[in-house]
Amino acid sequence: MGEAVTKIATWVDTATEEEARTLDRGMWEMASSEQADGTFVAQAEGPAPENGEFWYDALNRIKDDADQRYAMARRHLPLPAAWREMAVALRLKIRKARKEKVGYEDHLRELHHLASMSSYAGYGYIQRVPYARLSTLNLSYDRIGCDRLELLGPTDRKWMRELWGEPRDHSTAAELYGEMLANDIMRVKAEEKQERDERMEKLFGNLHREIEEERAAASEPPPPKRRGILGWLFGR
């Protein structure tokens, strides 16, 4: 038997492919539930709520607090909106530091790394790549540059050139690690096929069981009629 997979709360906690897969399935796999009127509704759990509220609605309540905005968005990576919201939070910190004339290079370097990681793959694949592997790739400024990183804006690139100069090249994580990405895409497609097959097998297995139960019930002889008092007395 294989080892049990530890329950992981967020994508940034994933260290293995199986952890990333389990987290993704738990979020998006459809589950059916019976309603009060007897009908069945299929729905996925979706992203984890924040204190019972949809995460993006909760984030809008604290969007002026850069630290809270950053932390909440990070919990919901790699959703596309979460990458953008983390970038916005980092820009707020950078602008505050520039206004106060204090150092901000650490925030800018994190913004660059965030943009570099997000360029590895779109949602549909990246959520099944463990964060621990993706976060340790060599995505330095001199190697990947900034002009082709879609998460960055013109001002971000201007700040980076001011601090670090012109990079040697401009690329994306998808290009720099093309072979690894191709293997990940092939793996994810195989996993999704397996999951579809499992769902179909479960669906038809349940359907077959229900049909057999109905057939068995129909083939059973009806229960004998109970004799009334006159039946007992006169043998009828």
C-alpha cells in the first residue's frame, strides 16, 4: 500500500506532485448531493473561504492593508487573481518605501520572482506542479529578464532597470524549463484521463447496481396475504 498523503491546506505548502494533485481535486472535483426535493445537484467545493466568505470578497475588505492583502492572496495561489493581488500588495509596499526613502529591493526582488514563477504555466497545469519545486528554479533577473513576464507592468520594469540594469536576456519560465513543463503537461493530462475514467466507472457502477436492485425487487414474489379471522376459521 502507498503512503498516505498529508492533507495540505494551500498550494504554497505542496512539496510533491501527489500533494498538488490531491489539493486540486479537493477543490474542483464535482460531488453530488441530494436536495430536500429529492433532486441531485453536482458542485465543486471551490477555493477555501475566508471566515465563511468568498476569498476575493474578503480581500476587497482589507485591500488597503498591504500585508493582509499579500497574505490572503498568497493563501489562494495559484489562482490567476491571487498572483495579481500579491503583485499589487508588493507594489503598495514598494511605493510606500520609495516615498519614505527607504530600501525596497527585497520587495522588488520578490515581485520579480513571483512574476517569473507565474510564467511557467497557466491555470489548468500550474496548480498540479508542487510549489516547492517551482519556487526553487533558477529564475534570476539576469537569466529571465522582465520584458516578457506578463505579471509585470512598465513601472515595475523601470524600477528593476534602475536597480539592476539591463538583463542579459528576456524569457519566461515556460521557455527556460520547456522540457520539465512538457513532462508536467503530459503527466497532468494522464492524471485527468485517469480521473475521468474513475468517474465514469463509478457512475456506471452505481447505475448498474441500481438496475440490479430494481430487477431483484421486481422478481421477488409478493408477500402472502394475511388471513383474516374468517380465513382461519373456515380455511380460506
